[in-house]
Amino acid sequence: MGGSGKTFLIAVLTAGVFSLEARGQCDGKPAPDGLSWNFDEKEKEGFSLGGFVSDIFTPQIVIDTKEIRAYVRDPRFRELMSRCGDMRAIDGIYLKALRIAEYHTGRALFLSMMAVLEHQKVALKIPIVQSLALPLTFEEDSLFKARVGNLPSRVYTDSPVGKEGDKDKLQHFFASAYLAYAAESTDLARTTGNLVEWGEASFVVGGADDPRDKRSNRHGEAFGRDLLSVKTLLPSDYLTLPYEEPED
């Protein structure tokens, strides 16, 4: 076999191996190289006496929030997303949140929301002082940028082209899902979502009442409502649904 033939054969074999690895990772099973969506981000951190003592006095929800955010920041998460796609990555965030929350659905939805917040601060329009910046995540700048940089951006088929895409739609989706699940009411989730949209347009600097945000809210409402009955549902089951703006 000539040199070009050998090169072609090597390329085919390499592509086949990568395809098998990607398939393993993307269907939830560990790939031959050991990488899977269920990786433990604590593996790289090691034991820290200071961290151990600090955790003793830190509320569990704060510890869990740090853990899910570290998961999203991890280079392994970005690598898996590049192989399996953004929709699979969104499911991965929720499934990891479920494991952290010991499969308490409401807590997992809240952690998912905290994992995808893409605003570090919100600037409010205030009379006299003009604007006031309120912190939302309390993360260090470097950690915030690394996490947001890893967030899935292709949430919908019509997501804008570019690295930002529809990253902001994830917080709408998971917040609405959490409200609908916790209150056992899509009506409350919808009312709250509409109020948030109105408040963003009225009081947030650069804010707008965005119909695409409302689509994410509606999908989240349905996801949270249906999780009350069926615990095995995933975000991708709803983010891929067709949508028509209902009459409120």
C-alpha cells in the first residue's frame, strides 16, 4: 500500500475510534478514554484543610452551587460539549445538578439555574443616582468569565450566531422550571416571568421585553410542571418543542 493509501487508512481508523468515543460520551456511558459527563470536578482540587473547615460552616446550598459551577467551568465539560453538542451539554448540567442534589428535583432545578446565570451584575435605573449595580453571582471575575465562557449557546435552532448565542435563555428556562415545580403552578411561574420581563424593560439598563425570553420561560414552565409527574424528563425534551406565543 502506498503512502497516501496508508494515510487514508489511518485517518479512517482514527475517525472511527473518535466516533465510538463520542457515541459513548453522548449516550451517557464512559468512552474508551474514560471521559464521561459524570466526571468529578473535585478530582483536580485535592484535599484542603482550610476548605474542609470552611465547608463545615457554609450552608449546603452554597457548597452545592460552587460544585455545579465548578463542573461547568471544567475544561472536560467544554470538551464534551464540543463532541456531543450544546443540547447534550444542557442535559448534562441538569443531570449533574440532580446528582449533587441527591435527586431532589426542586433543588436540582435551583442549582441548574445558579449554574447558568450569565449576568454578574445588573444595573438598575434609579432616579437621581441614574443607575445602581447589584451583584448576582458573587463569583470572582475569573471564575465567572470561565463559567459563562463554557455555557451552551446553541439553545434553539434560531439562536444567534456567535459565542454568546442564547446563553441568557438558559437562566430563563431553569428559573421558570424551578418556580413551576416548587409552586406546583405554571400560572405563578408565568406571572413571575412576565413581571421579570416587564421589570427588565422598565428598570434594567439596556433591558428589553424580549419575546424570545418568553419562549424560554414557557418551555421551562412546562418542564417544571411535568417533572411533578415524570421524574425522568430532560431539558432537551422541551427546548426542542415547537412554540407559538400564547395569548396571556
